[in-house]
Amino acid sequence: MPHPVDAVISELLAEPVTLAQLRQDAPHTAGLSTADAERVRAHLLASFETRGIPLDALPVVAEELRSSASPVVLAGAARAVRGLGPGADGSWAELLRDAADRVATADVYVRWVPGAVAPSWMRTARGELLATLEEVAAAPAAPADLAQAAGAASVIRLDPDLLARIATEDQDGGTADLGALLAGRETVLAFFYTRCMNPARCSLTITRLAAAARGDTGRAHLAMTYDPAYDSPARLRRYGEQRAFPFGERARLVRTPDAWLDVRAMFGLRVGYGPATVNEHARELFLVGPDLVARGLDPDAIA
């Protein structure tokens, strides 16, 4: 019997893939397990090999190569880069090489055709990455390095009345509304969750945010969990302590016990959920000014 996800993939690939379908909060991955959500995402990305990559999808492909831990998704991203054809400049080589190294100990065969088994000629995820790397490694890097693009910066004017209604709880159980946490100063705001299994995403984000908070006494540094029902104050504190987070009035890890849907909508967060927890998410970082205008930042800006 065909896997139900095969039908989802077939329906999505009947038409060219759009940027909206690549969002981690797209409806077609809601309720799927992480493995199934990753398989759908891999097929969407791989479709660019024959259809070409839309310009606005280039940052998405680059970000997967830069930070994904999923061999299947990385295989799809590798095939997407081949969709650039002769236009694939050498700036992709480092991303492909790093991704191949990242999955070296977790390599798998990738099933692109429903029901197919792995014949001797089928590539693994690492094989897909290395095959694409061979094509682009000798090409010169373009002056405008699209592979390093993090996407167009979003600008969001936050509603102060809504912020005042969003209660937060920090790693010590202290409570405040989100408006009070953001008022009167610049705040670097990141999103994460403690059950994230990808060290290149949430763990690295909090480690970098901790370093930034130790070195920058002017700004506040705030991180909010994607998983507020699970991430209790005790879990937030333990996660932060393991990453040397300098807890204080200007440095907190918080959850929103009752208003997470409002936060998701306000910031347009790219996070999806399976039966138990997050199944897919992006790296998301904002600089919120005293005027409550939030500007999306390059996720590596706090490196």
C-alpha cells in the first residue's frame, strides 16, 4: 500500500514548487512526523533540478546546506543546486562540502521513487552532495554571492497592545508581558526549543546569543521557545546553563504559556508541528528596536 506521504508529494509536484510551499509552517506538513516532513521537503527541493531554482528560493537552498542535519533534505538541496546548470558558481562549493562532511556518519540512501529499493547505482545523500560538488567546485565564485544570502530581511511593526497581552515566563519562573521585555531598548530576539536535535540550529543559536549577551551590555538578549508546553522554566534554565547563557535582567530564555499562537502569527515564524513537537523549523533572529519595529537578521549575525 502506498505511503500516505507519497500522495502528498505527488500532489505538490504536479505544479512548480512555490516559496510558500517551502515554508516550514506550510499546511502540507502540519501533523507529520519529522521524518515525513523532511521527506516532503527533500522532494520539493529536488524538483528544482529539472525545473530550475526560482531566484527567491536560492536562500532557502543555501540555508538547508548551511544548517540542516537531515541527510534526506540535504540530498534534495544538492539536487536543487544542479538545477542551476552552467550558472552554478563556485560559491556553492563550500556549502556542499560542509554538508557532505556533516552527514558522513549518518548517510542514508534516498528514495526518490515511491516503493523503490536501493539498487547499486542509487546515490546516498552524501553521494548526491559530492556529485553536485564535483560539478561546481571548479567554477569561479560569482561576485554577488547568492549562496550566502540569508533572504530578504523582514520588517514587522509590532502591536504594543497585543504585546502587553502576551504573558511570558522566564527560566526562573519570573513573569512579565512581552511588551515590558522589549520596551525602551534594542533587543536581539531569537527562537529555539530545547528538544531540537540539530546542533547547528537551536544549540548554536543559544550559544552565540550567550556570547553576544556577555559582550554587549547595551542591548537585551532574549530567546523564546517554539515549544512552550514542554519547555518549563527548569528546562530553559538547564539548557541555558549548559551553553553559558549569562542570565540576568537583559538576558533571558522565555516561554509564552498561553499566547504562543499570537507570537507565531506576529513574527510570521517558520515552524511546523508534528504529533508531539516541532517537525521542521528555520533559524529565526530579529532585532527589535525601542520603536517596536522588528527587523529580521541574518541567522549568522551573532556569530
